[in-house]
Amino acid sequence: MSMRPSVALAVEHRPGVDREFLGDVVRGLTNLPKTLDPRWLYDDLGSSLFEAICRLPWYRITRAEMALLARHAPAIAEGLGPAPAIIELGPGSGEKLACIVAAVVERRGRPDVHLVDVSGQALQMARQTLGTFPGVEPVLHEQSYERGLERAVAATQAGRRVVAFLGSNLGNFDPPDAVVLLQSIARVLSAGDQLLLGLDLVKPDRDLLLAYADPLGVTAAFNLNLLQRINRELGGSFDLRRFEHEARWNHDASRVEMHLASRARQDVRIVSADLVVAFERGETIWTESSYKFEAGDVPLMGERAGFAVRQQWVDRDAGFALTLLDRLE
Ligand code: AVJ
């Protein structure tokens, strides 16, 4: 028999609680500064809010990348040959990859499509979009980037693969982690395989802050929804009106930071974690970093991971770069 108190037992056996989420929330909120991992922003509502962000006039990443892809998909397809394996990490709606798939199909090619995402819902959406091409049956990998990529690589042929990592998703990783992630991509790939990387570029502070603190408050809702998710899934008692969305441009680190600032001194209970978190007035939870790059950073980052740039397309006006890299011998 366990000697633990019944409260703790109830906590540990609470059904439907995501242990990883719980562990991460406990770790993050007992940290100083308080942090939460951005991957938890994407529950059903969070994913919908992100889709809405992509339509905001102030958030140009998605449209800029779509336009670059639409324009240069033929060149990308040309370099891929007739039977490429296209593997996307974090496909979202699948519309971006559809540009490349369309270009391959137009050239009478037959791509193998592999989609990697931790969200089954996102995968289903992308499957629908990409399944409209005759003969294309996307293979879904509901796993972390690393695990899913390994599976996708094992199922495809060396020298024909292109890994798409778009939407400036790499920008969520601190620079050392970003290089480690690129290295882990390089490690599973073979010479002749390629990497297609979409990254947001440094732009005037005003534009960056408008993109991450939009006047419609959609980004604020996206950020605050994380507290709502903790309330719903972990029995949290966050009063969302007592927290405020904040976007900061950290010039030295070249990143936009999202924070949730406490409007008052307050205590918040999280039942599933058996935890009370104390907030000072103005204290923040740091929920996301979005690093911004110079176009010239990409070759350097690529080299450190074993890639060389084959081609780069830059939208100077929107400040976005799409880079195609070769996995070196
Ligand atoms: C999907 C991670 C690339 O960092 O720009 C949008 C998420 N955060 N608005 C980004 C996000 C606030 C987005 N990424």
C-alpha cells in the first residue's frame, strides 16, 4: 500500500491529464523568470487563433512565404527530380507544401509526401489539403520533429529527399538549440538530400511589435489562451483579465519575446500540480521567443550543421527568406 496522502494519489491518477504538459508547467512556473514552452500554445483553440494571426495584415510571414513558394516552386521542383520524397516538419494547413507538390505533379512527377507534427488535428488538415492531388497519399507521423523525421527518412530513398521546415518555426529555438536541431536533421539525411528553410528577417522594431502585439488583440488571445488551457486541463485558477499580453523586441538577442504580465500581486492555484504560484505585480511568464535573422545568417547556420546553400529567395519588403540547402557529403 502506498503511504502517500490521498490528495497526492488523486493528483497522480487524474485521468486525461497530459503528464508532459503538467511536468512542463510545474517546471516553468517554478522557474525564475517564469516560463512556459511555446509548443503548448497550440491546442484546438490556439491553433485556430494562430491561423487567424496568419491572416492579420501586420503578421506577414505566412503570406510572404506563400508568395515566394508559389513563385519559385518550379525551380524547387526542377532540382528535386521526378520522384522526390517531400517531408514537412509542422505542416500547418498543408497549403505551403501544396505549392511544391503541385509543381512536382505538373512536371509529371510523383512525390512521396511525409508530414510530421505532434498534433493529430493539424496532420488531418494537411492530409486533406495534400490529398487532393491525384496519386498523392500523405504519410502522417504524429510525433516530435526528430522522431517523425527518422521514421520518414527510413521510409524513403537517399538523395531524393527534401525536408521542409517553414514558417520561421526554427525561430522558436534558442540559437544553440536551433543548430542542434539542424544537425539532427543533417544526421538522418544523406548526401544529395535537401533542406528548405523559411525564416523571418530582422525588420524595423515598429513592424516587429505590430506583428506580435496586433491592434485586434488576436495575438494577445493566442498568448492568454495558454492560461485558459492550464485552467481547463490542469485545474488552474488563472483569471485571464489579471494578465496582460506583452511583446518585446530584444535587440541584443535578435528576438521578439512574448510575455504574460501579471497586472497585480496574486496567487494562482493549479490543482493537478498541487501547486500555488505567486506573482508579483508586473512579473511575467515568458511564453515564446521568435528569433529574427539576417539573410546572410542562414548559410552560416547551415554550414555549422553540414548543409551548403543552393539557392536563396528573399522578399525584402516583407523581410522573409526562403533558403534551399544541400546536405553535404
Ligand atoms: C509559428 C512559431 C513561427 O513565432 O512567429 C505568431 C508563432 N507567435 N505570433 C512566430 C507566433 C506569435 C510563430 N511561429
